[in-house]
Amino acid sequence: MTNFALLYGAYRRPLRGISLLLLSTVLAGCAGNILSGSGPSIRAIQQGAEEQSDVPYTLVDLSATTIAPFMRVREAEPAPQVSTTANPEIRLSAGDVLTIMVADTVAEGGTFAPLASGGTVFENVRVSPKGQISLPYVGRPKVAGKTLYEVETLIQESVRNVAVEPQVHVSLVGDLSGSVLVAGAVKQPGRFSALNGPLTLLDAINQAGGPVLEPHLTRVVVRTGKKSYTMNYEEILNGRNHVVPPSSEIVLERARKRFVAMGAVTTPGLHDLPSNNPSLLEVLGVVGGLREAQSDASGVFVFRLAEGPAKENEPQAQVFRLNLSDPAAIFLARQFLVHPEDAVYVTNAAVYEWQKIISPIVQVLVLGRAVNSF
């Protein structure tokens, strides 16, 4: 029995030393990362604004007296006007398909059938890559760039030597020159004909099945061959619809209307803005709100790079703070406008930070007690 006690005492001191070594290692690690989190603390943000850090920024505490320049704008009323439906002039291009009717006024024995019997019809006459058509008694005239009326006149003049007062009618049955291409974030991309009338932006997009994204998240790029421009699909729905010229291209793509959520929120990460005019309250709803056990409601921040004055092209860094522990702040959050590319950051509560330090210490102490009681 005495030998066992001596043996236990000999091993107990090294085990206690090991446990103390483990404890000191954990404490050293905690000291190096004390109060760490997914971003700066409230104090660090305040000090950065006062001391003008490497990237100078202004800190704005949102209140009833400071929120006015940063409020959501009132939703505009839908425009009452509708798009005009004037037919744009169509000029032929390579790949177009024509139906051509040539009629002779001579009842019998004419080169072409008389108009009374429907004339002589040439179907599926395609404009070649060189812009020409091939027609008996006419040859291979170049028709690319001409209107249908100009082609009728050209053919009529060409057959006067073989027909008496010829009548000519040209119709477009396959219209690359009059069609509109719709591609990108639509359900059924393709080329759509304007044979049944002029196409507006909404006509063309609807024929392509409509956008796959929500209207405010859809950016519309229009190229006409002479100019290009962009607009938001929601703007088109609110009165900016108009006729697009023949041979135009319409491309729908995802608009860069996103924000980043960081810190003590339920679902941090990159998210789409919920509308064209989103409030901070809506944005917090998108990310599931604050984590109750982790967040500090007095430290809700929005980081923004705003456009600087007209004479200065450098962006202006701004940080907005909202104290959501104040009930009145809920109304301020409904009024504050969140911009694309904003970063919404919620700080951790001090209690939560200390729990991250104390928890491993307690675990080491329990481990040491278990070892010493061995």
C-alpha cells in the first residue's frame, strides 16, 4: 500500500504540470484573439471614424434628425401613356424569304398569268448572302437594304419588256431583317418575327416566355445596331415600354442589386435586394433578423461607398449605425434606404465574446480536475 501511494505521488506532480501547461496554452491563445468576431467591434468602428484610419470614413448615428438624406424615396406612380405602335420601316437583309407575285394584263398568251387568276407566284425566294435574289426575266438584282416597295418597283421595271403593264406584289414570309432576337435570362430565348406588327420590348420579352428573375433583379440591354442602352425591367413595366427597331437584340441579365450580410445575423452572406427601394428593415428580414443569443442590437451598421462630389471622382466611405435596442429605431429602419453593394454588419454582444473565451478555459479546468483526481 505504501509503495502504491509513493508511485501515485510520483506521477501526480507531472500530470498536474501537464494540465497547467494546457491551461496556460489555451489562455495564451485566447489572449491573442480576445473578443474576436466576424468583424470590428462597436468601439473599433467609433475609433476609426475619430482617428481617420487608412480608409477615412464618416460615422452617422441614425436618428430622427439625421436620417432625412438617407430615406427611401416615394414609389413613383405608373405612367399613364402607352407605347406607340407605328410600323418601323423594314429593309431587307441576307436570309430574308420573299413571296413574289408577277401578273400580266394580257388575258391569254402572256409571259405571266393574268391578275384575275392570281398571277405567277414565286414562293420562298431567299435573299442570298450577297444580298441578291434570283428571278426569271429579272436576273440577280441586289435587294439587300431595300424596302418591299422598292423591290416591287425594281421587278416591275425589269419585266416591262416581256409583260404588258405588269403588276408586282412582294411579301415577306421569313424576316430576319424584321425580327428581334431575345436572349439571356428568359424562359424561351429565340428570334421573334415582326410580320404581324411592330414589336415592343414587352412584346418581344413576353414571346420569349418572360424573365426568369423578379422584375427589379432583371437588367435589360437593347442593341439596335446604331446605339445600345440599358434599363431595369421594372421600369419597362412602369411606362418605359417602346417599339424596338427591326434586327434589334434584347438581352436580359441579372442586375447587380445585392448586399452582403455579416456578423450576428441568422443567414450571413451575399443576398439579392428584396425590391428596387429596399429599407433596412426589409433587408434584415431577408437575412432572418439578428441572432438573439449572439447579437448586440445596439451595433447594427451599414457600410457604404457613396459617390463623391462631381469635381471629385473618389468614392466617399460612410458607416451608418442604428441602435435597434431603442424601440423607435424600428421606424428608422423602415425609412433607411439600402443601396446595392452595401454591407450590413451586426456586432456580437460582449457576453457572447466572453463566452467564447471562458468556455475553453472551463473545459481545461474540468479536464485538469479529472486528471488530478485520477
